[in-house]
Amino acid sequence: MFHRRQLLIASAAAAAAASALPALASPPIRRRALAALREARPPEAADDLAAAAQDEDFWAWVRDCYTVDTSMVNFNNGGVSPATADAQAAQLRHLAYTHEAPSHHLWRVLSPQVETVRERLARYHGVDAEEVALTRNASESLMTLLFGHDLKRGDEVLCTSHDYPRMLDTVLQRGRREGIRLVTFDPPVPLTDPDELVRMYAERITERTKLILVSHMVYLTGQVFPVTAITALGRERGIPVIVDGAHAIFHMDFRLAELDVDYYGASLHKWLCGPLGTGLLYVRRERIPSVWSLQASSETLDDDIRKFEQVGTRPEDGRLALTESLDLHEAIGGARKLARLCYLRDRWTTRLTEHPRVSLNTNLAPGLAGSIVNLALEGAEPHELQAYLWSEHRIYTISIGFEGCSGLRVSPHVYTTVGEVDRFSEAVERFLELG
């Protein structure tokens, strides 16, 4: 029998556990913040965008839509971004509902609602909902494509040495198992001429090249590659081009329909600020039948985008909560969001590059970069600066790269304040003074 004393002890333990969780912003605050963002006049002209990027009252409302730890400065949003407060609340709500009656609530109520999320993402990007799969991350999306194309021994996959290691490992595993060859080349750092990069891909295509992999935004530097032109090159040569959009989607201001690509894999827990474990896979409709699913699917799904979602029993809380993340993104607006990210970026890069020991591995020309920048210091290793920033200033960054492209990856987000950017600049200047 469960006695009253046991009940009191259990209740106290539950309350203590709940208090240890990060507090979500109260619903009235979030509702007021979102309403204020929606009512703000959307900027149209370039001058309006520049002013909007510096409207600190507006961006204070945006910050209220998050539950970030204010005891630190998080400048590694390129790794993973925080979900919005509303997305977190929705996720908890969906998960609690699931466990009231899992087999009914999950499969008969919540899973069908995923179609609404699919439709909304497709509508935003101007593509057909039957071309959008909701996966768990960019890795799953891209491995689906890299494993899903039929290749034979001796066939080659072409990409740069700056593509994400997990994707390179996918091809290398196919090499160990099937004899597929990975062909890489070093792209220019920083990238100054996108047309030159297209030529570098073209020069390396041979009769054995059967797939091309290209990063839309390079994870090392944040450099934006000309994926539309590279996709067009692949079509001319009859070679499928797979685009890794993990860092670009909902970061740069574009729609998938505008890119005119055939294959695109991305994470939605980065710049959309969706729940952890959410991703997107776009496959042009006529290409779906020719790509095998990563996990086994019925033959009846051969031409159905949902074959790429066949992973067995999974909770739907994350995928369904993407609608709340989309609410905030659309309330801000893609152009205004990018303008803010570039304003914050330019604030610290302009200041720090005045120092003779500071250089950037990222070309910041319009359209070639967003928030992610690779910062290099002459006479100092990136990991030394990373450790100093964290231990002395509680500023979280990541040292990243390899010989020829090594630095500190810095990536503020829309919830970042001007004060935090200046705090980062001052800390780097202090580090330079120390030696």
C-alpha cells in the first residue's frame, strides 16, 4: 500500500526535480513578445533592413522568446541552437499527451499531425509537400542520400576537404565495403571568387564521378558556396549533386525553390531553433524513386517521400513542435533575421580586425557569409583562445579546423545582445594584450 507519508515524500521529490529544470518563460510574456514581433513593420528597402538590424527594442522581444543561460555567452550556435521557449513547451505538452495512452495517442492522433508540419515547411520553401521528409538531423538526411544512390566499385564521389567529417566518413565506409572512391580537393580560404570554385569542381569531374557533395555553408568557416551553379554543373554532366544545408537553412534568406536543387539535407535544431533531433530532407519529386531509403521501407513507398522517415517507433513531440519555431522565424522574417546576424557579426569583426594579429578565414562579402566566422590569431593556437574565453569570461566558442584552415568558430544568434558581442571583443583584445 502507498501510504500518505510515501506520497508526501514522492511529491516533494517531484517538486525538487521540476525546480531543477530550466524555467520556461511564462506564456503571457511569450505571447506578448510574439505579438510585438508580428506587429512590427517588416523592412523592405536595404536602409530599412539596416535600421531593423539595430532596433534593440525589437531584438529584446526576440530574446524574451528564449530561455538562454544569461550567466554565459553562447557563441557556438553553429553547433546546435537553443529551441525557442514555445517549442520547448509544445514538446513537453506533446510528450506528456503521448504517454497518457501511447499506442493510441502517438499513432492515431499525433503522427497524422506531422503532415501539417510537412505542409508548412514545404509552403515556406515554395516546394511540394511530397518532396519534404522530416528526419532527425542533417546527418540522417545526407546519409540517406549518400547511401541511397546506387554506386559500383570504382565509382567516385567528389567533394571538398571542408565537407562535414561525418559525410566524408559515410563515403569512406562505402569505400571499405563496396570500393567506392572519395575524391576531395582543398577549396580557397577564404573564398573570393565563387565562379573559381565552380571551375574547381568541373576540372575534377571524370567519367568515374557519379555523385557530387557540396556544403551550402561550410561548417569550418561559414563560407557560402554557390550550390545552384554546382547543381547546374552536375545536371550538365548527368551527375546528382547532394547539398549539405545544415548551417544555411533558416540562416541565410532563401527558399529551396529558389535554389533549384535536387537534393538537400539539413538540421532544424540549428538556425530555425527547433527541438533537438529535428531535420529536413528535400528530394525533387521525380528523383525519389531512384534513392533507396536508409532503413528498409515497403515497396509501396518507392515513390513516396515518407519512405525516408521509416525509422520505427519514435516520439512525435520534436517534429510537431517545429511549428512553434516556425512561428518565431516568420514573425522575425528571413531578411531581417539575416540582417541582424550580419550586424552582430560585423560589429565584432570590424573591431577586432583592426588588430594586426587578427585575420579571418571567412570572406564576409554580401551573400558569402552569415553569422558563422572563423577567426585566426597570429602567434596563438585557437584552442588557447577558446580555453581563455571560457575560463576567464564564460564565453563559449569552439576551436575548429586543420592545417591551412584553423581558427575559432564564432556564431552569435538572434537572441544575442550587443553587450554580449562587445564583451567578446573586449575579451579577445585582453587575450592579445596578454601575449
